[in-house]
Amino acid sequence: MTEHLLTPAHAAARPELRRLYESAFPREERIPWEDLLRLVREMPLEFAEYRDGAELLGITIVYPRPRLSWFWYFAVPEEKRGRGVGQRILSALLARYEGRSAVLDMEDPAQPDAPNAAQRRRRRDFYLRNGFRETGVGKTFGPVSMTMMLKGEDTFTMSDYDTLLSELRRFWKPPTT
């Protein structure tokens, strides 16, 4: 597996990256592609692709910060899930940011009436197996409740989550409905 950090121009030139991003995340959880590429250009975000030869294995977008790294987006093509691909990518990601805690947000598996409750539980269990722990910190955005998970010796509070979101919103404002 090879890992390549991408510029927005490189990402824009690879339509399969956009297809993966848009298929892996529900509309209410994703930033429009053009806005996302602009954020990668303007913020200190690291957009990476993972490949086996020419075959796309996954993408990640990380917001590295001094104390912790926010694993913001992590996607593996559906046909590759459950085959150890996500495990390999997560291991590479954790090695790249070794020495910092890692935090991620995911759809809350405890959200009542979630249409993808089983998928959410599998995702949570994947992260738990990989040393992440639940923080008890979460927020609801429209119809989706998110929960934060943390790996490392650090702590993560609602104030930390608000800080991350505030930093993001300096560059991007969610559309109002």
C-alpha cells in the first residue's frame, strides 16, 4: 500500500476521489466537494490517498494540531470494507501522527432510529479494537448525532470540540436551511 499526500489540484484531477467521498458520507455529513478542496488549500489539512498500484484503497483528511490530530474524513470503498484495508490505512495514519492523540467524530451508534444503526456499531467497534475510546462528547447537526472518539493519553472535552468547529468555521460556514 502506498500513501500520497494530495494537493487540491491533484485531488480535483482524480474524479474517483470525489466519488468515494460522496458515496462514503451522507450528504448531511459532508462539505460540498469544491468547498472541501478550498479548505484543503486554505487550512492546514492533509488530504491523503491510499493505493495498491493504481487501485484506490481509501482517502483520509486530517487536521493536524499540536496537541492532537483530528481524523476528519476516513473512507474506504464499500467493496473493500471488511477485508483489512481500513485497518492498514488506520495503522499508517496512526504511525504518521505518532506522538499526538487522535480524535475523530462519527455517527453516534446510540442515536434513536438511525437508519444505519448496524453500520454505526460496526464502525464504533472497529475504532474500539484499534485503541480509540469513547469521550462522551457529541453534538447533533440537523438529523445526525455525532460522537467523538479519542486515542491517546489526552482528554477531549466539549470545549475542545467547540474549538475545532470554531477553527473550521473561520474558513467555511455551513449552509443555513
